[in-house]
Amino acid sequence: MTEPRPVQPITILMAEDDDDDRVLTLEAMHTARLINELRFVGDGEELLDYLRGLGRYAEPGSAPWPGLILLDLRMPRMDGLTALGHLKADPDLRRIPVVVLTTSENEHDILRSYELGAASFITKPVTFSALVQLVQTLDGYWTGIVKLPPSDEE
């Protein structure tokens, strides 16, 4: 059996409009002592602006290329499914792995997320300890086991 690679820090971009969920995720990462940088956008439009270097993300260095996107489905302006469709239709963006992380357990949302190219669909945990375990598992998988595509910055 192959040993996992040494963990390489990545930028994780989380599309989440709920401030409490943002704070809890950041606290869970700190509790788990993860070294990845976590950046936030508030909706699908801001997610696409970040990835395309538009608007407030036009300044060089303001939007590090993410190795992973955590995507909520219920967001204002542009919801997660619409944003996922745009992401996976764009040849410059579609290689970024997207993990849907949402409160939804709706079968349509699950099916549609995978049809649009999500790498995983995860329902948000309800306890902080479960969230810590989730971020540890995501970190171990996406930074220690999976070989991610090179970023545009490399």
C-alpha cells in the first residue's frame, strides 16, 4: 500500500453566505490545526469573480488559486448549483475540485450537483465536533492523498 504524500498546504475557497458557518468552519480548521488558507466568498457571482480575477479580485495576488472549493447551495444573487454549472462549463476553471457542503439533503440537489461535476456532496454537520472531524477528513483526503491539478500560479 502506498503511503500518503506529505501534506502540502492549499488555498481552500469557501462559497458561503452565512457568517456563523464561516466562523465555525474557520474555528474547526484552527481546532484541527490545519495549515491550509481558507478564503471566503459570499455567493456564486463573487465566486466566479474571484476565480476570474474580476472586480475586487483584479489586483494581482488578491485571489490565490484554490486547490479546493467548498460550495454552499443556498446563497443570494447566484446559488451554488448555478455557480457550479458556470464553473464546470469554463475550461479554465473546471479542473478545480468542488465539494458541495450544504444543509440540503434533497435528492434533486444531490443528483444535480453530481451531474454538474461536483467531486463530492456533503451535508453540513450539526455539531462542532463533527465539523472538526469533517475538516480533518477533507484535509487528509484533498491534501494528503489526492493529487490535485497544478494551479495557474505554478
